Amino acid sequence: MSPSQTSVYALSFIVVVAAFLFAWYLYFWVKKHKTENERIREVADFIKSGANTFIRKEYKILAIFAGIAAIIILVLLPEPIWQTDNILSNVSMAVAYIFGTVLSAVAGKMGIVVATLSNSRAAEATKKGIKPAFMIGFRGGAVMGLAVVGFCLFGVAAVLLIFGDASILLGFSFGASSLALFAKAGGGIFTKTADVSADLTGKVELGIPEDDPRNPAVIADNVGDNVGDVAGMGADLFDSNVASMAAAIVIAQALDSNGSFINQAMVLVYAAIGLFASILGIATGRIGKHGSPSRALNSSTYVTTGIYLVLTAIATYLFDGFEWRIWGASVVGLLVGTIIGITTDYFTDDTKPIVRRVAAASKSGPAFTILSGISYGFISSFPSMIGIAISALAAYKLCDPLGEGYAMFGIAMSAVGMLSIVGMIISNDAYGPIVDNARGLAEMGGLGEDAIKIADELDSAGNTVKAVTKGFAISAAGLTVISLLGAYMSEVNATLKELGREIITGFDVMNPNVFFGILIGAAIPAVFSAMLMLGVDKNAQRMVAEIHRQFDEIDGLREGKPGVKPEYNKCIDIATSGALRELIPAGLMAIIVTIIVGFVGGVSAIGGYLLGNIISGLLIATFMSNSGGLWDNSKKYIEAGNEGGKGSDAHKAAVVGDTVGDPFKDTAGPSINTQITVVSLVASLLSALFASYSILG
């Protein structure tokens, strides 16, 4: 049978409703667990208030940016408003852009709501054992995972249904990407400002525990887990998923030029099956009384993967026109994503040899911690780059025999396949900051060593899973932007045909315009990363000075006298103001340089620019993400009593390594994949202008 447009849209919206209903159920399941400890409730309220204050201020700034961008889009896209005969298309593009920013913002806000609800309950549950604490953390994260992916599928299907033009999806995707870029950058600067300051002043200078309530930065640190690792990463993965679907549908619509809907139907059906598989995988998530959190998280991921493979195979068999080669491309993407996750786990898990080697090197001082971590970080990027290359090549070769245009569609479907289980991936990722907060709350609430030990075990699993999900997200972004390069070529060639010029079939590196673009594009991720990390550096220096002031001026704070409390809000204010001041410049730099290259070098230069940006960005992002996770878990391995334990020279060196790794893994690294997506979408949206008005093109 052939899938009709009505049945495909109906399937998509039914699965979205199922995801929202299950998320609603999980939310109330978590909420029914009560927090009895007065101190935990007090600190949790501080965290909730700080996170909501930051998000509110950040979204006000981003609303201004989005409003200006929407006006520019209305005037210029898809054609300058003074040249077009169809003003409605410009209005549609602007509306789709605003819709993308709104859904991305809602995804981030929902993450904050559920994470700040779950953290105190997970902390309290550590008194009852690892099983109840894990289930609260996991199901709290699952609420966000299901909601974010539900919004992705709903948004893409709704835009395509309403406007009937895949090109409008690029505007929707740009809205999601631009907000995600700034949300991830701002949240990353906030969280690492607090984390670096708390570690340096607490662990290294004063030798006090990680979440000691005497440290004025600990509440800001816990707030940062929510605004950076929950809201920021949620917006990031929302962006990646939307971009992969948008690129695939743009290419599919060109292939369906004969009036059929079959290739677009494959994208929507596979995405709906991925969300449904995530629902089932989350529902089967369990852990025994003495089980391993890491094993439980991984088993749920494998269940989701298996369900997706089976159901998409059944759909391909049942529906006429669904090609097995395209199914194979999506399977390749999913399997390569899983393998990349496993290799990332090998380099970042403290039960594996690499983390332990870095911990052992820390006994010789922080220089050796840094050297070994950087070296293994670079090595760890190699398997990921190979995986992305194999996935793209295999998808291309699999689908090339289907006809012109299908090879690039295969790569796009490989990205869709890799992100098909993103509901489960986000659930695992959001679990990390929830249990990280729970660990701090357990210590500040005085729940005792047994509870803290359970919280540490949950937190360690969360760190490993976060490293894996970051690697997964970066790899998926790699495939997505390769397919966006295909979407860019489709958009450019449509304009070139209208202008009577020769269409583009590839990008020759010997062409000086292309080479010009490659060199500039390759430099952007490095400059972008530097700007974000300098933001953390400047902000952290201000916070460290504030912490020193409080310890010097507040009598009894250093000694922990009863009734003496630090001024937590001062550190939260420093992190907030600094992050908001630093979040815009780096993102604007990447967008503005893209526009300049396009108007100077033309469409060929932009092709080279995207190539350089993709390759350099993927390498730097993977290196930073894995190095940071490696240093973090090396520190935790030592804190568990190995290589001298807490307070030893090895521990102090490992804290320095973790301090360097923090902005690597939580600020710059995961922001780069969003930066790559944003500039790719800018290139596609402005392709007609670059073709018409460039100086050298």
C-alpha cells in the first residue's frame, strides 16, 4: 500500500500526542514523591529561583534578537520583498522562523521545570537506596526527552502541512538553531563560571568538599547544571533533530517533483517511529536494588535502538515506494551513532583504562594531567571522525543507484537515523544534571555518607552518559550539516537556473574562491570556542574574587559556624550578568563572517566555507567534549579513594584538569555543533542573494 499524506500526518500527530501524554504521566509520577528535608527544600528553591531568573533574562535578550532577525527575514527571504511577486512566501518564512524560536525556547523552559522538580526528590530518595533515586532521575530526564522530540516532530509536520513548501522548513530550523546557539552558549558560560570558581576556591584552596554549603558558589554551580546542561542541551538537540529532518525533507521534496509524497513520507514516518521507540525504551527503563545506573541507561538505549530497527523495517516492507536502500542508510547512521557512543564511553568512563591512566598521571602534577588529557582527547576524536566518514560514504554508496539526488538523500536519512532515538538520548542527558544536583543537595541536606555514596554513583553514571550523548549529538550534527550542504546546493542551483548560469555539481578545492572559503570556514570554530572560553575565564575571575571577599569579610563563614550563611545570590548575579554579556558576540561573529564570505566570494566560496567549518568544527568539538569528560571522571575516580584520594596532590592536579575541561565539555565543545548548523542554514537561506550579488562569485 502507498502512504497518503493524510495518513502520514495523522501518524505523526498521534505519536506526538502519545509522547506528550506519557511525559505528563511521568511528570506527575516524579511530582508525587515528597521532599521532607527542610534544608534540601530550601536549597532546591534557591536553585529553582536562580535558574528561572537566568532563563527569563536570557529569553528577553534572545526575544529582541529573534525579533530583529524575523524582520530581516521578512524583508529579504526567500527573495527581497521589493522584487518578489509573492509577499506571502516572505511572511511564511518569518512566521516559520518565529515558530522555531518559540518551540526551542519552550523546550528549554520545560527542561528547567522538570529538572528543578526532580533534583530534590532524587536527593531525598538516596536514603531509600539506589533504585528509587535512579528512577526519579531517569524519569525526570525522560519528561524532557519526550517533550523536546514531540515538539520537533510536531513543529516539522505542522510547518510542512500548513505551508506545503520544504524551503520554509529551513526558516523554522534556523529559528530553532539560532536560539539554541545562544541558549547553549549563555547556559554554558553560566554553568562553567560557577563550576570553575567553586572547584578552585573550595577544593584546591580550602580543601573543603565539593558541595560544601560554606562555599558561596555552590548554589550558582547547581543553577548552572540546569541552565547549561538541561535547558541549553535540550535546545541544542531540538535544533539538531529539526535540522536533520528539514535537510532530508528539502532534498526529498526535490526528488518528489513528480507530485508524489513518498520520500517526504519516509522522513516523517521514520521520525515518528523513532519517537515511538523512545517511548517504549523509556517505559522499560529499570534498575535492581543493587544494579548499575550506567548499565540501566545503556540497556534502555539498546532496547530503543532494536525497536526502531524492527519497526522501520516493517514500515519499509508495508509501504509501496519505501526503498530498502534508504532504510539501510538510516540503519547505518543509527548503528554508527551507537558505535561512536561506545568509543566515547571507552575514553570517558572511569571503569575503563584511559581515565585511570590520566588519574595516575595526576600524581606527577597538573601539567601531566593536562598533557595526558589533551593527548587522549585528540586520539578519541579519531574514531568519531572515522564513524561519520563511514556513515556518510556508506549511505551515499547505498542510495546512489536509486538515481540522481538519492545519494545526498541517503546521507540525510543517515542523519535522521542517527537522531531517531534522540528522545532516549535527551532523557539520558537530562538525567546527568538532575543527579548532579541531587548529589549536592544530599550533601547540603546532611543525609549522611551512605546517601552521598549512592548519589556519587548516580552522578558518575550521569557524567559518562553526558559525555556519550555529547559525542552522539556532535556526530549527528556532522551528518546533518553534510546533508544541509546538499540542501544548500539544491537551493543555489534553483537560483542559478533562473539566472541562466551553470549549476554547481561539486566544489573544486583548486578553485581559489572555494579555497578562500575553506580557510576562513576552518578558522571559525577555533575563534568561536576561544570567545566562549574567554567569557568563562573573565566571569570566573570575577566570581573567585567575590568568593574570597565573602570568606574574608563574613565572620565565621570559613569555620562553618551555625547560622552563618554565604551570600549565594551575589555569585548567581555574577554568573548571570557575565553570561548574558558574553553570549551574543560569538554567535554573531559566526553569522556575520558567513554573510561576508558569501557576498565577497559567492556561492563557490560559501561551499568551501561550509566544508572547512564542518571538518574543523567536528574535530574540535569532539576533542573538547571527550577531553572534558575524561578530566571530570579522572577527578571523580581519585575522589573515590584511588591514587591518593581526596586532598592528595593527585586530587589537586585532577581538579585543575577538570577546571580546564569544564569549559571544553560544557561550553565550547557542544556549542560548536550548533554553530556549524547555524552557518549552514544561513548559507542555504541566503543562497539566492549570494548567487545574485557577490563581488567575486
